[in-house]
Amino acid sequence: MSESEFLEVINLHAGNAITSFSVLITYLFGFITAAYIVGSKLSKVQVLMISILYILSCFVWIVSVLTHADSFATLVAAHPDYVPSPFWLLPWPVLAGFIGISALAASLYFMYDVRSKDVQSNT
């Protein structure tokens, strides 16, 4: 693989990473908005169904990002002469997993908090 091909593939990885992060932000704020607007009005079954779909979507995102980050790390390791920055050598799979799981946990807690405050205000 030539240096120009390597840089082209790295740019494709960067574009995919930005798109994947946009998808996570869309999932996150869609769930938080739904929790805030209608979370207290939903039944337990509805909240459970929405939360399960959200969790599955986030885990699919996490797996795809981890696969992508592993492929990026493999590409960089295979061509160390083309790596212009030590920034590329950071543990991106770990960071991606941490961001995804943290966003998932925080948004699920938000749904719980919205629903528990509504129960307290009704009693």
C-alpha cells in the first residue's frame, strides 16, 4: 500500500468515525428528549420497550465503532512509517467503548430520574 492509498483509507476512517459519532448523538438526544417530554406519561412496559430498543441500538453502535477502531489500529500498526502523529496511536477502541457506555448509562439514568420525580410529585 502506498502512502497516498494509506492516507485515503485513513480519511475514509475519519469520515466514518464522525458519522458514527453523529449517530450516537442522535440516539442519545432522541432518547433524552423522549424521556423528558413523555417519559413520565409512559407505562412501565412502554418505558421498558423503548429502553430495550435504545440499549440494543447503542450496543450495535458500540460494536460497529469498536470494529472500525480495531481496523484503524490494525492499519496504523501495519504501516507505521506513514503515521504522521502520535495522536493516531491512542487507544481509540477503549475511548469509543467508554463514550458509548457512558452515554447509555447517563441517558438511562435520566429516564429513571424523570420518571421517579413524576411519581414523587404525584404522591
